[in-house]
Amino acid sequence: MLRSVAVPLIDGVAPFEFGLLCEVFGYDRTDDGVPPIDFRVCGEFPNQPVATQVPGVTITPEFGFDALHDADLVALPAARVREEYPEKLLRAIQETGATLLSVCSAAFILGAAGLLDDRRCTTHWREVGQFRERFPKAQLDPDVLFVDDGNIITSAGTAAGIDACLHLVRRELGTKVANTIARRMVVPPQRDGGQRQFVELPIPECSADSLEPVLEQVLDTIADNHTVASMAKLAVMSERTFARRFVAETGTTPNKWLSLQRVLHARRLLEETDLDVDAVAARSGFGTAALLRHHFHRVVGVAPSDYRRTFSCR
């Protein structure tokens, strides 16, 4: 059972991520059948304001970090990523026997405490490179909304923190309680897909000028039936030489690059037009809706129709 939740705050805490923890665990919803939860907001120095990421906005915790020790759950809101975290906080989360939950960049706190070595985890997609560099032993999955690894749950961006919290409530208190809280928050009790659909996919760039005209011509005619052979012909090279040069300059193979560019083009069409899926497939060079769905789901993590419902500008 989930009876007590402690939320430690540090300088630079993100107010929204703190607020979503308050929304899920802090409100008294016993009238709706939700079991009471002892909710504790903690800081290194009790009753002293903690600065948030918003200038001029502070939060004053009632408890110290010692209140983490007997909590059932320690929920860490996102905070400004830094080189060093308060030693007192790291020691407290190392010594507690509580389940640990991080929202967004708070995974860096768990990593700094040495708790993610050889553990599955995630964090916000923008921080993936820095996270991997700092915590190479962590088994980071950048494509999911959250990871449940038993006594440690990590989540991706802000809204993914809601997904992780409701998942934990469902796991500990049951589906009915999770659905009740979700209904009060007016959010889906469980979302499909992963954070890949929110990521700005990088476009590989050439490190030299030799292939740039070829790539620009392919992008301008993305709906055409391009192949490695046809691109090699445009570059006036043999297929073997072209493929080798392509990998050297872009870091990926011609087929992978072409497939990604087609997905990127399809994504823009889904966002900005009302073309049906067949037309999107044709204009992005996939030819058939089935082929579009296959590659789109592989790259973005959801079906084209689901992506359009979420991100359409129209």
C-alpha cells in the first residue's frame, strides 16, 4: 500500500513537475474513495524557502530530508541539472527503503546517487546525451514515457511524469483509484506510445560538400522512387563507393537516411495538411499506406493516424 509520499526539493526545482506530484499524491481525495496519503514536502532546511526555476517564485518545505527515511515513496520533481547535488539528499535517498520515482531531469539525482547503475531508466529526450555521458552504466531507454524497474520508476518529460505517477498508483492502489485520480485531473489514465513522437528528429548533415547537392536533389524529389543505385548515379559514383562515402559523411547508410527523410516529410504532412494516409504515403515516397505505417511506427513509435490526432495543426 502507498501510505506516505515524501517530495524533496532543491534549488532550481521545476514548479510544474512539483505541482503534478501534489496533484496526484497531495490532495485529499478520500471523498472519492482514494485512500489517504501522508504527503510531505521536504528540503535541506525545513521552513526555509527553496528557489524554483521561475524567478521570484519559491516553495517553503515543512520537513527536512530526514522525513524521507520512513516514506513509502520518495518522488523527485525535475530540477535544474547541475554537476553536484546536495550530499545530504543523495545520502537520504541512498539510505531510504522507499520506492523512488523521478520526473524528467530528476533522474540525474538518482544517477548522482549511484542508484541507476545497471538499472533500466529514462529521462527527457533533450538530456539523453548528457545523461549517457555522466552515467554510462545506466541502461537508458530514451524512447519511452516511463520505466518501471521495481523500486525505481523514472519518467521522461513533464506530462510523462503524470503517466508514471498514475502507473504507480495503479500498481500500488489498483486501477479504480488510478482512474478516479485521472478523471479528476482530466487526463487519460494510460497513454499509448512513447516520447519518440515528441522528439525533433535530427537530420544527418554532411561533413563535406561532395554529397550535399545529391541529398538536396533527393529531398526536393522525395516522392520519387529513389534507390541507392539512382543516388549513386546522381553522384557519378559506383554504388559501393557511394555507400562508403555516404556513411563517412553522414554517419548512416543511404537506405536509413532515405527512410528517415521520408518519415520526416510524412510527419510534416500529417501535422500541416488534411491529406489522407494514402496520399501522405505517396507524397513522402513510401508508395503504400502499409509501408508508411511500418516505417512511421518504427521511427516515431505510434501510427500515423494517432500522431495526427495529437499533433495536427489544422
